[in-house]
Amino acid sequence: MSEIFLVFLVTGVLGTLLVLINKILGPKKSNPTKNTPFECGSPFLQDRITPVPIKYYLVAFLFLLFDVEVVFLFPWALVFKKIGSPALIYMAAYILILALGFIYAWKKGAFLWEK
Amino acid sequence: MGKIKPRAYYQETQNGGFIATKINYMLGWGRKYSLFHYPFITACCGMEYMSAACAHWDFDRFGVGMTTFSPRQADMLFVVGTISQKEAPVLKTVYDQMCEPKWVIACGACAVSGGIYDNYAVVQGIDKIIPVDVYIPGCPPRPETILNAIEKLQDKIQHQKQDWQWKIKK
Amino acid sequence: MENKKVIEALKKTFPGKVSEIPDRLGDTVVRIEKDAVLNIMEFLKNRPCEFTMLLDLTCVDYISSKDCFEMVYHLFSISTNNRIRIKSEVRKNELDIDSLSGLWKNANWLEREIFDMFGINFKGHPDMQRLFMYEGFEGYPLRKDYPLRKRQPKIPLRKKT
Amino acid sequence: MNRIQKEANQESLLINMGPSHPAMHGTIRIMLELDGEVIRNSEVEVGYLHRGFEKTCEHKTYFNLLPYTDRLNYVSPLINNLAYVMTVEKMLEIETPDRAQYIRVIMSEFSRISDHLTALAAMTMECGAFTVFLYYIQAREEIWNFIEQTTGARMTTSYIRIGGVRADLHPDYKGLMDKAIKVTKRVLKDVTGLLNKNKIWIDRTRDVAVANPEMAVNYGFTGPCLRASGVSYDIRKAHPYLVYDQLEFEVPLGDKGDNFDRYMVRMKEMEQSMRIIEQAVEKMPESSSKDALMTKGIEPDEAIKASRSKKAEERVNLSPNLQGSEKDVRPDILVKGKKYTVPPKEDTYTNIEGLINHFKFFMSGHGIRPPKGDVYFSVEGGNGELGFYIVSDGTDKPYRLHLRAPCFHIVSALEEMIKGHYIADVIPTFGSTNMIGGELDR
């Protein structure tokens, strides 16, 4: 057990050291332009960032949904041998329900990019 | 041509003593061989920059290969080509947005002194806008001259005064 | 349609507005009145003469000698492989002329460049702005009276440290 | 407040693809109004490399103007020299010797290949094909080695002078020339294999920024971009100049006029250029002073001493950087007549007429003074029709000099070409127009 502790100690200390050393010892010369966003050197055209169109959130949300579904497959795969054949039925039901959600999203046109 | 004679910007006696000079030496060695350069290319010298950056002359051998296009990650601003009056504020903004420590190489006669364009439209040398470390003459400079300039800059970085805060009277 | 015939057709349809200039080097050069520019260009661009491409549009400053700017249009017809050069004078006191951006789309930038360099206004141009120089620049650089080295820096220059 | 800020509606995103951008070659700022990733509207701002070329030329003599023409389209400098020089020659109505015409054809074709190589290298590298960039720049190095051997400079050559060329080809020029052609052919074969049927490349460039023939002609496209839209117009065929009418080559045409066609037309044009070079090398008349150069000449200082007493007959050993422009070689490469060209160095040092001609050529107010009047002449440049319009008032400085920049017209169509496409499509579109700052903003 102690090796794990040692590994965490070394990497932790080294990590924080490298991050902080720059802040402590690094030269600090800030000027007003340094904090403005980098727009290829030309003055930026909008002072506020406008909201991103809704379809991006939709894609992110759907990805999250089906990614979590895949995450549950990993522990199932480990114990798959012990449970035997009923494990297949449990997982098939689980995937079927999510497939319904997938078809619903498809029919609703969530994956349609160009309107 | 032998070791380059130390110049004015060398550090005199180091107030931090032996340790500081050693750290300073290692810091200089680390910085000089990992220069991330921001290619600020506008005109004809860009063609010689391409030759110097590509397979035949390849200044990646000197550790300058990493081309970053954001001033946040850049150490060295490689100003290549003519800087017109309209481009001057762009250059100033990009220079200000670079993080310390930063260096500037003015490549080509137009960046050094306005070159053959002495008229209403061209800034007569970028040191009128931003401080410059190494000037490369030539219109366009041959790739070997660019490599030589990189060596000069690396020598300057190696022997630079201590700029990290330890025992520096504020 | 041969250039000779084009000039006759022009003279016939626009009497008094068109005059041919003999050219030592064999190019066909025509001088036209400033107010008839738009209809002449339209006539040249359409069916019989078919000068479908506006090659180039420039301006020459004759203020000191003839007290006028001279607009020079180069037209080219791909089907008959002919080039024609059309000149028209813009008097010093009223510096505007009809814009051709309705006929050819590249006239848009060409005219903006001439407005930027000579200060000639083009009536009917979608957005008459400077093309090359920046907003704070006063004066028109390519005029003969603008000094070559008169610089107007956009940002304050650095004091030599 | 630029035009795009006024026109933009509220919820769309406005960003700059500004001058200092890896794909914008440093000199163009495109202000994009975005709906997500689709470009709804854009405004192109140029002028970041406006160097006052036309104003400076009004203060320079015809002879001193040459180095400025190299820096216009700095990717194919020799073609700029050719365009300017042939315009002045048309005004002076002088004929250059045959060998000089063939050398001009060879050098401008090599310059055209290096133009297409750099254009495609930048275009493909910005779309991610970094290997093509390294291959093409390597091929360009070989071409530049040959150009440097003949002209003395890799890029800013000012080699083609009024009345001919500055120096003859190097005695064993064939070695470097064949190497350049061999390497270019190998690289072209590699890249054809890499890109022509590459799914990513075709998806990125096929049917993107389509310029149909009417729009291309209406915007004044010329050169590869016009031929990509299917309109066959090449000045070397339409108005043949130099010796192009004695060399056969095809004019490749695209069908759809999209980015892929502009890429393909440039690839095929490079093969045609190499064909032209090979034919030109065979047809080039032999230089008449082959054996004269073999004899051992005397040193310049002895020649000057000898010339004090009697007229010098022996050949003078010139310094290496004057190699190729000796007196015996000149009739092949430069037109006769002291009004148009600098006298040979041997005459300048040894006899008084040469010295006077030299002085009169460079004295202000003398030199080359074309007759009053104006002239327009154009040449097939790397991007299209590269024309010079010169108005001369009889003095030795041009009264007005205007350059017809081919990529000026192509870039003015950029706003219409990228409308409705994604942000990522701006990069290959801009790369395929091969915008060169020096030529666009003059």
C-alpha cells in the first residue's frame, strides 16, 4: 500500500512545485493589452460573446447521455462470466431502453445539422 | 569564429552568489534551446523563412522549430517582411499580448529599417514600435543568415541578466 | 467584332461623345465624355461588341498640365480576343463620375482604390470607403501634390530608450 | 464601425480572421459574421501590405525601378521583371536577340513553377497536408538553386533587363536544370498520389467556393482561377509574346471552378511549364562566343595600362560576379544601342566612349527616356494577367505607373465565394486564390 502513497506524494509535490515556481519566480510585467482577447492582432468587433446556437447544446447533451450508457458496460463486462446467461438479458433490456431514446432523438431531428 | 566575446548585457557580479548563477545558467540553457517562435510574416522575406524552416536549412536543429500562432505560448516574435503603417498597431498588439520573457527578431531590411520603401506607407524599422533583440540584414536574407541570427539570439539568452525574482531588490 | 467596327458603332450610337486617339503602338484608344461613361460601357459590354471583362481601371493625375484627372479603362473581350482602352477626363472642380460596379463586380474594389488614392467620388458605388489606407489618413497619396515621405503614423512611435 | 458591424444582426457572432493569422499570409483581415459555424456575411479588408509602390515608381528612373518589380509578386519574381521590361521595350520599340528571348522563357517558366509550388504548398499545409508542404519547398529549393546560378539571387533577381537579360546562362547550366526538373517531376508524382484521390482533400475542396464562368469573367478573373472555371484564356496563347508561339503546350481547363479545380489546374500547368522548358532548351540558339571565352584574357589593371597607349584587343578577365556579361557574349543577350543598355565593363574601363556612355546612362535626366505617351502590355503571370500601364512624359522617370494585379480581382470575389460555407472552408478557398500581398496591395 505504501508504494501508492509514495507515488501520489512524489507526483503531487512535483506537480504543485512546477506550477507554483512559475508564479513565484517568473517575471511579472502586465499591460492592459495583455488581458484583452487575442483576435489576430486586430481590434475585436464585439465586446460581448453572443450565445452559441442551441444545436451545439443538443449534441453535447446527447453525447453525455450515450457516453454514460457505455460507462455502465465496463463493470458489466467484468462480472459477465460469473453471472452467466441471464446477464445478457439484463444488458439487452438496458440497451433497448436507451435505443428507444436514440430513435426518438433521431426522429425529432436532433442530428440534423443544416436546417 | 570562436566563443563570442561577452557584451554589455552580460550580468556583472551576481548578488545571489554561486547558486543563482548556476540556476541562471541552467535557465538560460533551457530557454535558448526551446524557443517557441510566433512567425509574424507579411511580405517577401516570408519565402526565405519558409526555406529556413523547411527540410533543407531547417532551423529546427537549433530548437526553434515549434511554430505557435498564439502570442500566449510564444517566446520569440519573428517579424518577417515589411510592416506598413496600417500593420503597426497589429504588431504592437501582438507584441503586448506575448508573455514574459519575450524576444523579437527583425528579419529583412524592411523590418530593420523600412528597406527600399522610404515613403508614406511603411514604418521605417520596427524598433520604432517595439524593442528588437536581433536584426537580420538582407533583402531577403539568405537562410544561413537567419540561422546565424538565431545563434546570436541564443547567445544573448544564455548570458542574459537574472530576470527571475530571487534576492532582487524591488 | 473588329476594333475598327466597334469604334464606328460607338461613333454612330453616341455622336459627339466619342473621339478616337491614334496610338503609336497599335492599341485602340478612345476618348469619351464623362457623362456618357455608363451608357457607353453598357453598350460595349453587351451583345455586338461583347467586351465582357473589365481588365483594369486606373486614374492619372494631370492636374499640373491639363487641370484634370484622366480615368483609363481597359476592356477585354474573350470571344474576339480584343483589347480597348477608354479614357475620360474628370475636371478638377467636380471630382465625380458614374460608378461601373453595376456592370462589373471587380469595379467595386478598383473604384474604392481610386477613391482612396485620388479622391475621385463614384456616384452609385455601394460603399465608398478607403481600400488600402486606414481611417485616420488624410489626403490622397497618389496625387502629385502629396509629398512622397509624408508619414501619418497610426500609433505613437517609441522614444529611443 | 465597419460595414459588417452595421449590417450584422444581433445574435450572430462577429470574429476577425485577422492580418496576423497563419492562413491569411499576414496581410488580409476577413471579418466574419457567423451563425454557429456557417458564414452569413463577411467583409475583406486589405491594404496591410500597401507599400506605396506606384508612388515610389514616380520618383525612380526606368532602370532603377527594376528591383521594385521583383517584390511585387515575390513568389514568381522573374515574371514581374518580364512584364515590366517588355512594357518598356514595347514603348521604346526595341527587339531583343533570340537567345535572350529563349532564356527569358526558360526563367519565367521556372518562376511560374516555383509560384505554383509555393501556392499549393501553402494551400495544402493550411488544410493539414504538412508532407506536401515539405516536398514542395524542397522542389522549390532545387529550382531556386538553378535560378541563383544564373541570376545570382534566389528570389529577388532583377535579372531580366530592358533590352535582354543581365548575363548569359552558366556554361554548365544543364546540370542544375535537369536536377531541378527531375526533383519537381518526382515531387509532382508523389503529391498526385497523395492528394488527387484523397478522400479528405476531396471533401475539403470539391464543390467549395464554386466560381461559375459568368461570375469569374464578371469579377475579372484571369489565369489559373479563370481556367479552373472552364474559360480558356491564356495570354501566352491569346497574345503570344517572346517565343511562345514557336513552342507547343496545352492550356489545362477545370470544369466546376471550385477549389479542387484551381488546385488541379495549377498541378497540370506545372507539367506544361516543364514541357515548355525542355522544348526551349532544345530550340535555344547556341551562344556565339563559346570558344572566345576559352582564351586566356589579361587582368583589368594591365588592360587599363595597355589602353593608355593603344586600343586594347585582348580579352579582359572580368570579376566572377560579372561572369556571363562579357563583351563577346553581349550580342546574344542584350540589344545593341547605347541608349538602352549599360555599356560592357571592358569598354567602360578601357576606352573613353564606354566611359561616356556609362556616365550618360546613369546621369539623372539622361538614361532611358521613352517618347511621350502611354502603353499597356500584359504577360501571363503566376496568378493571371499581369499588366503594366505606363504613362511617360519624355523624362527618364515614369509619369505614372500602374500595375494590373491579377490576384486583386480574384480576392475581391472572396466575399461572394465564402458566403454560406463553413469557417474551415475559408482556408482552402483563400489558399487557392494564391493571394500575394505585394501584388495585391502594391
